[in-house]
Amino acid sequence: MGLGLQVLFTAEFWAMGEHGFFVWTSYGFCALAFGLLAGLSIMATKRHERELTALDPSRGRGSVRARARATPPEKG
Amino acid sequence: MRIVDRLQPWLFWGFVLLLPIGLYKALIDSPADYQQHDTVRILYIHVPAAILAQSAYMLMALGSASFLIWKHPLGDLSARALAPIGAVLCLICLVTGSVWGKPTWGTYWVWDARLTSMLILLFLFLGYMALANAFDDPARGDKPAAILAVVGVVNIPIIKFSVYFFNTLHQQSTLFSEGGPAMPPEMLIPLGLMFAAFVCLFLWLYAVRLRGEFAKVRLRAIRSGLIRREVNGARDRGLAEGAG
């Protein structure tokens, strides 16, 4: 706590000199918007790459895993 | 794509490292403004979002221009990957600016030249995305969307110079003013750190989305190849049965 981080536990810090609503709304919205964009982007990219490796296992990253999934080991 | 794959973890960890330092400097270490008090801390997300939204549009227009002139497919993929990132940055800029406007100007919104031109930029991003995805065959949307992106570039100098040409509530540039930034180092350093964190996040998101767009195009090519093979096979079978 040598960096002055104890200020995080004070009401004055969160109040931001009576402007807390404006400051935290802005930072909160920014975090939410970036979080949503990052989450949706990662999900869409993973979905496309999964479909791609399923259609053509010889291509792309993780193709070994995809090939293993596409051809399950024979039993017995 | 190999370069993108290699850079991606560096950009992510750069963002993870820079963000807490930037937030500490912006929210705890930097002083409050003598006029705007603590609301000035909105600056540390508002300004990077504004600069990067305009940069995203410029890159999108460059990609679209390269697609229109040289038919370079990467230009179109790059523009498609950038549009949602630019739209989100533009939205962040508008929302944080609006929230900052209430305690500073006494209103959330005015039809001021800077604010309106920034809103038009958001509509350009949304229009690009709508146009690029408006057709059943996505390849048909490439050209009209690219033309829209290139034509929309005219809005960028309007945003930049709106505070000089028009009588606006929005202040003039403090960062890129004549004689250097009109800002004390106590505020300039957190702004620089937050800007660097935003750049890392922007480039990381761009890399993720570019990989996704690349995979989407390859998927489309494989699927259309499979359909073509099936159609040709069916036609050959039909011919063989007819001959028999």
C-alpha cells in the first residue's frame, strides 16, 4: 500500500469531489463497451476457426486436435 | 497472418501491464483541475477513444481504397475487422463526452459542430457495417461498403477543424496546439499511459477480429467449393443416368 492505494478505501475517492456519478459512469461504460466487444470478437473468431478446422483439419492452428476430434480412436 | 498471431500476445500483455499503471496515474496520482475538478479524469478515456476512433476510420478508408484500387482482399478484410472497433470507440467518446458535458457545460448534448461531426462518424461506422452485411452473398457488399468508407473520409478533417471553423462549446485542441501540449506533465503522463493502453487494446482487438474475418472468408470459399462439387456431381450422375 506504499503507492497511496489506501485511498481506494476512502469515501472521498469514490465520491470524486461530488462528481463520482459522472466519473464512474464514464469509466464503467468504457469497461462495459470494451468487455462486450472483446467477448463477442473472441467468440466469433473461435467459432469461425472451429468450423474451419472441422471442414478442413489440415489447415489452421490446433489442426492436430481437430483431426483427432474428427477421427475418434477405434475401439477394441 | 503469422505476424498477427505473433503480435497478439504481446499486445494483450502490453495492455494488461499498461492499464493498471494508467488507471493509477489517472484516478489517484493526477491532480484535479482547478475549474473542472475531478470530472477532468474523464479526459483520460475520452481523448484516447476520440483519437483512436478517427484513426480506425482512416485505416478503414485506407483498406477500402486499396480494395477498390488494387482489388487487394486484405484491404476489405481489414476494413470489416476495424468497423466494429471504431464504432465502439466512437460510442465511448460520445457517451463519455456527453457525461462530461453535464457538469462542465450544464447539458448532456448540444448540436455543436464537434459533437455532431463525431455522431456522423458513428453513423458512418454503423452504415459501413450495415452495408457490408446487407447482402445474402457477402462478397456483393464489399464494393458499396468500401465506397462509403472512402467517401466518409471527408468527415475526418471536419471533426478536426470544427472547433476552429465554427463557434462551438467544445474546447480547442490542447494536445496538438501550437507550441506543444497546453497541459501540465502531471496530466500529460497519465494521458500518455492511458493512450498507450488503448492502442494496445485497439491493436489486439484488431488482430482478433482480423483472424476471425480471415477464417470467415476461407470458410466461405471451402463451402462454395463443396457446393460446386456437389452440384457438378449431381449433374454428372444425371447425365450418366440419362445416357444409360
